[in-house]
Amino acid sequence: MNTLEATSALDRIFNKWSMHSSKKTSVFIDGAWGIGKTYFIHNYFSKNENEFIYTSVFGKNSVRDIEKSILIHSIPGLKKLNEDSGFAKATQKILSDLSDKFLGVSIDSYLNSFSIDDIKLDIVGNKRKIICFDDIERKSDSIEMKSLLGLIERASKNFDILIIGNTDKIDEKDVETLNKYKEKVIDYLIRIDNIDKNTLVFILKNMGIEDRDEIINVYLNNNISFGKAASGKKTFLINRIHNLRVFIKYVELIMRLEKYLEPYKADEDVLIICKAVIYDHYFRNKNENKNSMNYDKYNIYKTINKVIGNEEIKKDEFKEYFVYNSEIRDDIRSIYNAYRLSEREFESLIKKIKIKIKDKSLEYFIRQENVISIVNALYEIKIIDNDTLKKLFEIALDLYSPEKYIVYTAIDYSLWNNIDYSGNEIECDDNIKLFIEEINQKCSEKFQNFINNKLQEAKNSKNYEELLKLYNLNGINRIEDFECIFDYYFNQLVENYSDEISNKISTLISKADSELISNFFRNRIKNETKITKIKKYEQFDLELDRKMQYEAEQEFYTIDIQETE
């Protein structure tokens, strides 16, 4: 059954009539790891007024340790002690506070004076007390199953009992013991073997995600995805569907991925690929065969694998997929093939595009190249005005977001060149060339302003590593900037020579204007008396000489080629 059906079953078992029955009820909640048994039980009892006492068998070394954890939550004055800390792991402050409360009596001695049989059922205000024993399959080898069941049987004299476990993971000897005594200890068995959709909705809400049914639908319905199980194991992937931990990992991957997709959300195909990545990452089978993917989907699959592996990726790695399948590409094709449209269809298309322009819908335009293609198409059918052109230009600028360490790449207007009927290439319209040139200019300025701001932030915080990365893009044109970074690394080199620091200074030299620093090292040598420093300056001056010689050769060859042409 699923958790919704399990809820109804518990409602019937723990009804008001049975509350006052002298015989207490014992329920075993069985299910695979990750199915959400513990999550379900905590959620169920958080919604009613019954007193719920929870303990996990895992991590306890004896039946008495398990009993003590229950007593801590049952005896007045001790019940607020955090069970996760456990009696043995309680902090000194808690122990001190409790010792004061019990007038110097040791807590261990105090607990040893009680047993589970001493805690009587006290029904007040129609509340029942329920003790939950979780993770029985994870019990320590030092705990015998018979002894654990004995504790549960003693507790059931005064309390209703819940037992949570995965019988498939209990070893054979303990299963025999459980089967032998379960008729005496267990009244009802509830097996949770699949996840209710409402549970997944609740989990998404707790993760800050709402109104995303497609995430759940893909998880529950697309069971095989791109992975295939080995022969004879057709349920390999389906079994993992009903696992809350897998679902949470799947959702966490989507949340991480959508930071790269902004302002877009993952569509159904991408969600399916996310699920495939999760399967392959956590449940890879060396002998499995893969279902085929088309080129675009396979590239998305590889990129999402980078996300889960915490590799560095660029936002543009996802854009091609969205561009290829986008609404705007269909609209551009429709404009160029307007002869296939009725006048009503064409007017509706143009009206829609104008609304997208007015609303500055970045999600619609996706990338700058699409804006240029729209401009090109509207020029071709002669229905573009200056106001529309201005708004499209603003959209193109908004679509470019500078990223650290990535230089803006100018758009090549030749991509919009045409071909005549003889196969000769025709340059694109001058209006398009001008539009592209203005975009390139403004985006280059936008990138430069971004870098300048980052440089200033790095200077203010004296983040020399960041400065070196930024100057790697920008070049150094002020001697003060060069000197500041050089001295920072050079002083480290003086104290303790390392190739790593030396290489950073070499990088710094390579990014500085050669004429700017041409005499820098020689001037330093003149004013230095320490031999080791002089030798270091000489070494870097030699690097600068080699750099300047290379630049002179490059300039000579460039001039020579130009004259030859």
C-alpha cells in the first residue's frame, strides 16, 4: 500500500473506541529502505494530539540502552532531553542541569531504578501514549532479536506500540525469531511498498517548491528513463522510484540545475534526463545497455552529469537545447515561410511577437542571436520601426550577463549573410550589421564595467588571487597595480621559495603591458643589496626580455604579412 492507504489503516487501528481498550495495540510498519516509513510516521503523529515516544534501535549496544532512551522521554524531568544526543552522549551542561534537579543523584543510577514496566499508561484528555521502535533491522549484533521483542512485549502492556523496519534486510536467524514470536508481539502488519503523490507534494513544499507537478509526474511515471537494467532484473529502476532519498536527490539536482537555466525551468525532457543522471550516478550497472538519445539530449545529459559532479560549467552549455526547441525559433521560421500562413495566422503571429517585445520576455528570446534573427526577419518583411528596434536592442543587452573569467565574445554578423540563386554569398543587410556592431560595443562595455567593479572589490579586500584571475582577462595598464600584486607574491617567495608562487609572478608579467614594466626589475636591482633578491629580480627580468622579444617578432611578422598582401 502507499502512505495514503497506510494513513487510513492507522486511523482505523487507533480509533477512539480502541483507546480505552485494556489491550494495547502493536503495529509493524514494514517497507524498503528509503520508502519514507519514518517520515510518514512522524508526519502522521504530528497531526494528532497523541503522545508519541520515538527511539531508534540503530546505534544502541544493548536492550537496556534502548529502554533508557524510552525512559528519558517518559519520566517527568527527563523527557525534554534530546534523544539524538542519547543518555550516553548527553552534554556536560545537560547532565549538570539534571543532576541539580535531582539533588546530586547520578542520572544513570536514577534511570536504573526504573524499567519500562514502571511507566504507567495515563490517559488524559483522550490522548494515548505510543512508543515507536525504529530501524529494528539495523540493531547491533550484540542485541538478540528475542530480547528486543521481549522489551517490546513488556512495553505493550501499558503502551500502544509501533515497530518500523525492513524485513527484507533482517538476517535469516533474526527473521526466524521474529516469525516465531510475532503472533504474540504484533497485532497488525502494514507494508508500505510505494509512495503516495501527496507525500512528494509535501516534500517539495518543504524544499520551497510549489506548483511543479511535472517534477513528480516524471519521477513516478517515467520509470525506466535512459537506463536499462541487466537481464532478468526488469524492476531494477522501478524499485528505486519508491525511495524518498532518491526523490530528494532528484529534486536537489533539479534545483541546482535550474540555477544555470535561469530564467527558464527544466522541461519534461530535461527532468527525464535529470532522473537518468541520478540513476546512473547512484545505481550504475556495468552491464546495462543505454537507450539511445538524440544529439541535443545527450549533450544535456553530459552537462547535467557535470552539475552533479560539481564540475565547472557555463550557462551557455544549456542554451543550445532551449534554442533548438524554442517557440521563438518556430516563429522566426514561420516569418520566413509566411506564404504558408493565412493572413489571420500571420497577423496573430506578428501580434504575439510585438507583445513579447513590449513585455521584454527574456524567456521567449533566450539569446541575443534570436533577437538579431527577429530584427532581420522584420526588416525583410518591412514591418519594423525605430521604437521596436530600440526595445529589441534593450532586450539583446539584457540577455547578456557577464560572468567572471569569461570574456565577451563578439557576435559575427556573417552568420546572417545570405546566398543568391547562383550560390554566391551576400553580405547581410547594413541595418543588421549596424545593429550587431552596437550590441557588441555595448556588451563589451558591460563586460568591462563588470570586470572593473570586480577588480575594485578585489583591491578593496586585498584578494590577490582574484586580482590575478581578473587581470588575466583585462591586462595590467597601471604600474601601481602591477607593483602591488608583485610585492605580495615576491615577499612570499623571499620567505619560502616555491614554483607555484614563481609561476604566479610569471603569469603577472605575461599580463602586464611590457613597456609599462620594461625598467621595473632593473630599477629594483639597482636599489637592492641582498644577493638572493637580486637573483630573483634578474630571473624575472629575463622572463620579461623573452616576452618583449616574442612580441617584437609577432609585430614584425604581422607587418610583413600585411605588406605582402
